[in-house]
Amino acid sequence: MVAGETSGDLLAGLLLDGFRARWPDLRAGGIGGTQMMRRGFEAWWPSEKLAVRGYVEVLWHYREIVGIRTQLRKKLLADRADVFIGVDAPDFNLDLEADLKAAGIKTVHFVSPSVWAWRADRVEKIRRSVDHVLCIFPFEPDLLAQHGIAATYVGHPLAGVIPIRPDQAAARRLLGLQAEDLVLALLPGSRRSEIDYLADRFFQAAAHVIRAHPAIKIIVPAVPALRAQIELAARSAGMLGQVQIVSGQSHTVLAACDVTLIASGTATLEAALYKRPMVIAYNMNWLSWQIMRRKKLQPWVGLPNILCRDFVVPELLQDAATPQALADSVLQWLDAKISAPEKIRALEQRFTTLHEELQRDTAKIATDAIQNILAG
């Protein structure tokens, strides 16, 4: 298995629970993180090595990433695994999967590349590289079938982990917050490049929010490996003493908050499953952005908006993601909490419906699909 970042590590860890229930003597190794290792996974390299987003940013790490893939390919071809599962990270995994499939090793890709949102040209590469795709969104198998790619909808694992009705009071107690506190969560990303491009903007936006709501509590869940980088950004923005930075605990923070300012990515879906109003933001290297925007197929970038087919929450991307604009969008949600609670309730209902659509026994369905592939 290869999972290339924090969200992939979480998804792969949930899959491993199902695998071990079916195959108690399972041996699993490759590239992974703490969630996978907690399930007995042998991480030959940590998933953080692949946690790079953006075309230019990848170039800076290209030699190391290619070296890892070359070594991994040799090891997997020598060991002849029964099945290889690439968890997201399509730029790394699809080329590797193509080589393994050509050598007769069964290949599965978990989390369909978003050909319906970006890079439709990738469809041919998927068909060449994988025996089966495990899809987390219900519309994806039919779309892939049109291109001759076998796929199974397994639901989104997080929809089974996150409760339909999150316990905000319990989450606040865990974080030392009071029930009556107004709480803003800042989630500037789980990659170093995201922290570089977003953290300073987020902290400056939070400073604007504090001026409007001096008593607001601001919580920042940090990937442990990136905590020092986030603290440095907070200090540079003059905000270190005004925010509470916690290691990990992103789900607890999302459950506890009233609103979140959040980097585009899997975390936005987690926020939707916690039924939280959010402002989605993203900023990256200018050249990477120019390349990405030309491959965009839909008006939305944030997963909650893509799945709801509407701008149910604001998206502020690249030059639009100024501290003042981010703060203004956050303040609109905070004002709605006080003066237009029906707007918050409507969003919560929309996200509850989405949650129910994504809820399946993902680990079992995925394990059944892989069993069929192995038997085929």
C-alpha cells in the first residue's frame, strides 16, 4: 500500500481494519503514516515524503520522490505482493501501478482521481494502470465504466467514523472550552507547502476576526510534524499568544468549533460531515495555479460544494484569499449564528443529507471487492 499524506493515511488505516478482519495473517507494507502503522503496517517510508501539492513544488522534491518510487518498484516486483493498493496520491501511484500491473500484480486504486473535476486526460492512464478502482463518491463508478474501468462504490470511510450528530459539548470539554464560547477553527493544511502559502493569511484573517469578536477562541489543530512551522507562522503574525495550537485532534476541533477557516482538500469534507459552516481557501505557487486552473472542469474546488453541486460555502482561491476577504467571509457565518440561525440550520441539513449518502460499510465493501479481484 502507498498513502501519500495525512488524509490518505487515515483512509488506508480504516481499510486495514476491514482487511485484518477478513485476513488475520495479513502482511502489509509500503508507504504510510501513523494510522496505518497503528494497524501493524510496515512503513518503509513515511507518507510525509509524498505530501507535496503543486507542479512547481513537486519539482523541488522530484529527485527524492522518483528515487523512492524506483526503490519501491524494485522491492514490490521482487516480493510479488498479492495485491497493491494505491491510496490517492495519483501522480505517484498511477505510474507505479502501471508497472506492477504489467508485471502481473493485481492493482487497486482507492479514491478515484477526480477526473470529473480536474485532468480528464488522466482516464486513459487509470485504465492502463489499475485492475479496479474503489470509489468514495456514488456517481464515480458509472463515469469510470463509460471508459471501460471497473469500479465499486464503497462509500466514504469518514462518513462511518464521524457521527451524524457530533457532540459539540464533549469536544469543547476535551479542549478546555466553555459551552458558551464562540469558537473559530483554523486548518491551514497538512502539507509544508500549504502552511507556507496559507498559515500567515489565516492568522492575519484571525486577527481581523478578533477585532470584531474580542472574546472569540481560536483553535488550530496541527499535524505534529508541522507544529513548529505553524507556531512560527503564528508568531510572525503576532498571534501566537491569541490562538490555541493543539497536536492532531482535527476531528475534536471541528466538532467543537462554530466556524472553520480551512484549506481546500479532504479536511473540507470532514468539516461538512461535522456539519460546520466553513470558508474554504487555497493559495499555491503562481505557476502551479496557472497550470491547475486550465485543467479545472467545474466551477467549484471545495469538496462540499462539488458534492452539493452548489456554492453552499464560500471559496476564496489564490489572489482572492486575502486576510481581509477571509475574515469577512468568516464574520458573515459568525453573524449568521446570531442574527440568521436559519441559514446555519439549512447548511447543517444539507450536510446531514450528504453524510447519509456517503455512509456505507466501506471496509467490508472494499474487502469484498478485493477478494473478488484476487479470485479473478
